[in-house]
Amino acid sequence: MRNTTGTGTDENIRTASGTYRRKAVLLASFAAAGALLLSACGGGDDGGPGAKSAGTEAARDTSDSMELALKSGTAQQNKAPENTGDWANPPGKPATKPVQRKWVQLSAGRAGALDPVVVNGSGLTLYRFDKDTASPSRSNCNGACATTWPPVLVDPGGKIFVQGVARSQVGVITRDDGTHQVTIGGWPVYRFSKDTKPGDTNGQGVGGTWFGVQPDGSKSGRPAGQEDPTDTDDARQAPATSAILFDDANFSDNGPAQGIAGKGCQNVARPKVTSSISLDGSAKIWSGPGCTGASKVINGDVADLATIGFDNRISSVKFG
């Protein structure tokens, strides 16, 4: 849902259609390809998925000519005005209808037994819906469904604050009613109307289709040993057979490290201390011993496991 403004503090994105109207001749080839274009800025960013500025990136945008900024940190750290954004629907007040906000916050946190799970700026649990699709991103919750499960909506030109959620996982789609919904890992995200305070997870497992959403878009709180059916092998590299697990982020030599190798499920000698992992190929990391609990497929090195909600959580690794 990823160019900096003239001040260099925000990065904005535009769909090809919105930019084409302003620069039809110069950018015609990009519009024909349907590519996302970035507004002009100093600094030489090419506008690709890795484009960055001072602590801010733009969110992937599949909506029409929408611009918004994706900023690191919480709304409070970014000095968002009171009674705005997620704070306009504070704890204790049920969410009763979809409302598009000037800003939303996505924070990796814990709610009840869900750990990790993404919460909003008021600490309320966010959910995903199995009947939606992530590729392409599309919501199938409308009408009465969207009253019970208000989608997380953001204004064009608004802000998304991220804490413990990788920027590359965040996106925005246009819903059938023209509003703009936030996505994580391609999955549209929602509140639940019966959650009224931080820690509530009343929507978990409802209808067998609603689940808390993890920072990478996968389901939170699956039974031990149950894999996420949306976690496919399609994007995996060749299987790894060994890995080095570092206690500190960024593969730092200042802290301890440990090796792990073999085929199939391997328990970590010192569980729940790893902050970065280096491996050649793909593997599946698990929060519990014997490849149980929450899991995540990784492809190659991960310099900071906090970005995928797995800091100090690895207890076992599955190779091959």
C-alpha cells in the first residue's frame, strides 16, 4: 500500500492512472504497464518496493490515484492529534460501522492467547477473513458483514503508523463502496464489533473463518502443529539444510550464536533467544518445540526477526 514529498518526511504513492493524467506523455509507457508510479523527489529513489526516505515509506496502493504515507513508530510517537484516527473509536466503545480515518496504526502485540497479533492504535485486535483473498487482495465482507466486522479504513492522503509490522507487508485496496481498506500480507484487515477493550479476542475463530492477523498476514492462534493453508510453497527457495541463529539482530558478532542442521524438524538448543537468522534457502521456523505452535516460512537471511513477528520466538526449525 511505496517518494518523498518536498520536505523529505513522507513518501507517497500513486497509481499509474492518477499520475498519467498529470504526466501523460512522459509516463505513458508506465501507465500502459499498469505500474505504480512515484511523485518526483530529490534523493534518487527509483520507487521500487525498497524505496526509502528518512524513516518513512509509501504503502503499496492498488486503489485509484490514492496517496498516503507509511511511517515508523506509533501514532503517539508521531504526535498524531487527539481524538483522531484509531483514537476516534477508543476502547469501551463498540465499533458499529466502517469509518474512514485520517490515520491508522498497526502494531505487533499480544491479545489474550494470540501472540503475536496486530492491534490498532487503541490496542484493539485486528482480524482477517478466510473468504477474502490475498492475491489479488480483495474484501468479500460487505453490507451487514462490514457492520459486524468494520474494515480498517484510511483516508486518501492519510497515514499508516507501523510498529513491529514490516512495511513491505502493508497495503491498501479500494473496496466495492469506494473506501480504502488496509491490508497486511495482502489480507484485508478488520475490527470486531464485540471487542471493546485491549486484549479482547471475541472474534477469534468465529464461523471458522475469522482469525487474528499476524504481522505477516498469516492467522494468529492456530492450534499447535496446524499449518496455515495460505502459507504455500509457491514462493519458497530451494530447501536449506542448516542455519546460524544469532541472539542479536543484524547477525551481530557481539552476542552469542548457535548452529542448527539436519533434515526435517530440528529443535533449537537454546530456544526463544534468536533475533536474526542466516541460511541459504528456505526453511520453516516454529515457536514451539517439535515444530509446533506458530510458524513462518522464511527464504534466506532475516536480519531482524521482529519484522516478521518472530523475535526471541524460534524453538524449532524444519528443513527440507
